[in-house]
Amino acid sequence: MPGKAAQAMAARRLAETLSRNLVEDIYRCSFKKQTGVSLKYMMDFGAYPTSRNLLVSAQFLHKELPVRLAHRVTELENLPHGLSSKAPVLTVRDWYVDSFKDLRNFKEIQSMQDEYRFTELITRIKHRHNNVMPTMAMGIQELKEDLGKKVGLNELPEIHQFLDRFYMSRIGIRMLIGQHVALHQDNPPPGYIGLICTKVSPVEVAQNAIDDARSACMRTYGSAPEVHVYGDPTFSFAYVPTHLHQMLFELVKNSLRAVQERFMDADHECPPIRVVVADGIEDITIKISDEGGGIPRSGLPKIWTYLYSTAKSPLADDGRQLQDTPSIMAGYGYGLPISRLYARYFGGDLQVISMEGYGTDAYLHLNRLGNVQEPLP
């Protein structure tokens, strides 16, 4: 949390554009504790989406979401190196303030009619925040240009820590809203509780992610290395398939690019990438191994920094390219750090181990029990 003096200064800045009551309300809520929920809790609760349960869920979100948004607004106002005053960051802050205001202006939820209207509101809020990541990326890019070559972003740990907290919080907010909205589906797909699938086959999700990543590689390079998957295709566990797909797509895409670029002019076939799914008691671990030449040890910390990418940033060309499309073979340096946040959100982790001159192994650990509470920055 920012210090008292910094908060007072931020409050003054906010007060220049917002009513005093609203600013005070934001700061009051930012001092409240956030309440975390686990994947298991979401599943147990959502298994029977009765009117009563939907009402309780809406009442929880009505109290919880303003607290989470207020934490982020106060932080967005207190960023170092002048980041808070960058136009894209102010845009993001205003989205968060507008959503906070909408939620606080919504009266107490007492009937199913209230609940229905509230669900419409949070759907609109989720939509409002769709472009938070590319917009923040533009703000960070502006900061990077201001600081010039003299300071790499990896020398600004406080910016990275902020982005980790900010994006982790965003994953949580979107998960809670998405889960509540999805519980209203009349005919949910078999095995689904909201966004959570009780029978996710990691081998099947890996195969889909591989197909998407190889298509992107084909579009960029005209060919793509082979990818072999090892694991029991009948094994399944409870998880959010969209999260798993996003992480695996990112990891496979990185391996494809490394192998493709290393063997582009070779007169023999590229070595295949191997994806191994291991089913443990505590964790499911998915290992992605490539022979793409690896990363020097000194460069390993950089892969977790935002806006570090060995490929040209699509930001330089056109901000509109920054949607979450699988077509970009190398994005704006958000893939790995964001994938690690997705893994950690449900109690897992992501590690990358490299052998320079040979290749890279990425280990994606997923908590099998689903009993870890959300990490709340």
C-alpha cells in the first residue's frame, strides 16, 4: 500500500477531477481487506446455481468488487517515474473509477430482479475493461521512451511489482465477474460450472493450443516445427480451460519461434518440441521442451519483465494490433509474465529453465486440489 503522504497527494490529484465524496469513498474502500475465494469454493458454490445462491453471489460481488477496484485506483494514482500522469494510464484509472462509481451507486441487492440488473451491470463493467492490457502497455511504452536507453525496464523493479499486482488483480476481478455471469447460462455445456470445467483434459487443451500456435507460426514463417504430446488423453481435472489454453499457447508459441528461427536455414528438419503432461497427487505439471538454442543465464530474469521481447513490439506499428489475438507470434512482452500470473492465480506456478546452446524447458505447475485462495495484491 502507498504511504500516507503519497496517498494525500494522490487524493488531491483525484479531487481535481472527481467529487470529494467520491474520492473519500474510494480511499475508504481501499483500506478495506479484499476477500479471496478458491477454485474449489467457486465450484462447490456454483454447482447449484439456485436463485438463492445467485443472490448471495451478487451480494458478495456488490461488496467485494468496489474494494478491489479502489485498491487499484489508489495504486494507479501513486506510480513512480511519472507513470501515473501518462494519458493511457489516466484512461485506465478513469475506467476503474467509473466502474467503482457504478457499483457504489447500485442499491442493495434484495430481489432476483435486482440480481438480474446487477448481472447486466457487471457484464458492462467487464466489457469496459476489455482493453486495459493494451492501454497499460502503451503507458509503459511511453515511460520506456522517456527513460530512453539508459534504463531498462528490468532496472525498475517497482514498476514490475506494480504490474504483477495490477494484472493479478485484473485476472481475479474478471474471473469473479465471468463466473457469476456464466452461472446464468440456461444450458451450460456438460461438465461446466460457470467458467470452470470439472473434466479438463490437459492433453486435449495442449493439442488445441498447439494447433493454434502452429497456425500462427505458419502464418509468420511459412512453416512450423512438429510438436509431440505425451500423456494420458483420458486424464482430466477441474480447471478453467481458457486460462490453461492461454498459458500453453504462449509457451508453445515461444518454443516454435525459437526452433523455427534457429533452424530456418538448416538443411535438415527442425527437432520436434515435446509437451509432457504428468499427473501428480498435488500438482499437474506440463513440461514444454524445445531445442531452440536456449537463453543465456544472464537473460533469464528478463523474460519475466513486462515489455521485454526478443521480437519487434507490435506497439511500434499500430496500437490496434494489441488485442489478444493468437496471430502475433511475438507480442508486446506480456506473454510469459501474464502466463505465470494465470498459473499462480489458482495456486500453481510457471518456471523456465534453459540450457544456452541447446534449448529451453518450461514447467507449468497447476494445483490439482483447487483449494488455494486467490492471491490478493
